[in-house]
Amino acid sequence: MFATRADLLARMNARRLAQLAVPADYEMPDDEQALRAAIEAGDPAAAPGFEETLRAALETLDKALSDATALLVSYGIPAEVRTQLLARLCCTVAIYYLYDAERMTDDVRRAYEAVLKLLDRWRAGELPGLVPSAPEELGGGAEIISGRGRYR
């Protein structure tokens, strides 16, 4: 995948992600730190008593990221390429998927439409630098990790 749950957390707070991902008939945990830990680590046990709720939320988040990755790949983006820009585009699409018609905002819809326009331009050959053409252009296989801090 082009993005992870941690990438989503870098772009949206844990409470809002959980609100979008937790099924309506489940009770939501109050502890935002536990939500963040559960989402980052993929460990529903981080919020005792809410394991089933968080398991369902993690499945929803992973599905949104997987579907967003599939969309980017359908435009011809090589699945093995990893860049911060692709992570951002993937997260924007995943967030759009997490919103449903009832909760959709104009900002989320516009961001999604902007990603689609960018992908259309890339596929048309107008933005050749959007995606590195070969893995060695990524700096010899260096892995870029998104996180809350500047350096790790």
C-alpha cells in the first residue's frame, strides 16, 4: 500500500478517524490516546473493553487504504513505489472513502477531486515527475517513513 494507518493519523486526529471508521451501532472509546495507540499499532487491546469496536474500525481503515491504493494503481502508478506524495494522495482518497454521503464535506470532496485531476494529468503524460520511473531514483532503496516528529 502507498500509505499506512500512521500516515492517516498524521493527517487526521485519532478521534475523527475512529468516528469515521467505527460502525454506528458500536460504542466508541473516550480515551484518544488509546485510540491513537490502537490505530498506530493495529492492536485493539490498546483500549480494553472496546476490542471488537476497534477491530471493526481497523478493518474499515485498512479497507479504505487498500481501496485508495487500488485506485492509484488503476491510474498506472507502480505499486512498488513509495513517496511522501503518494502517501498523501492515498490518504486523501482513503479519507474520502471513509466519509459517506451523509457526512461528506465540500473540503473532502474537493481534495478527492483534485487527486483525480492530478492522476488524470499524470496518466496523460503531463506530470512525468509525479512518480519516480525507477526504484533507484528513490535514493538507493531508502525507505521514507511518515511520523509525527521530524526525525527518528
